[in-house]
Amino acid sequence: MPKTSRYSLGYKIDCLFLEIIEIISTGIYAPKPIKLSLIEKATSKIDLLKFLMQLSWEIKTMDNKNYAILSEEIFNLGRMIGGWKKKISQKNPPYF
């Protein structure tokens, strides 16, 4: 990333990566009632990360190769988190 974006958009992307890792690692050992809310929080952070990555690519601060590699990994992470959410939801159906 160019220096002009590295300390603004790049910093936010880095922080989101770390927040997602923190939420997931907390969710692994969290009690079941809290686990679903942490998974939903991770999902929203992943969506924001996807948006910022796309923004970075569109304003040409990230090259095509890096964007392709990172976006594929983020997509896979989203699929894994979605599967985890589905598994937890089936075990603990929501109460209405």
C-alpha cells in the first residue's frame, strides 16, 4: 500500500483482521449462549473488512494480485464462520 493509505485505510484493515481473530478465539471458548452473539459480531466485522478491501482495491491502493489472494481467504473465512453459526443455531434454536 502507498504510504498515504497505509496509515489510514491500511491501518483500519489491519485492526479489523486482529479484531476478527480476537472475536473468533474468544468465541471458541465462550459459553454456548454467548457464542452465537460473538459469531454474529465476527460476521459483521468480516463484512466491513470485505467492504474496506474492495474500497482499497477500487481506489488503487491495493494491487490486483494481493486483492485476489486476500479476498479469497476472507471469503473462505466467511464461509467457515457461517457454517459455525449454522451448527450453533441448530444446537441452540432461538427462543421466541
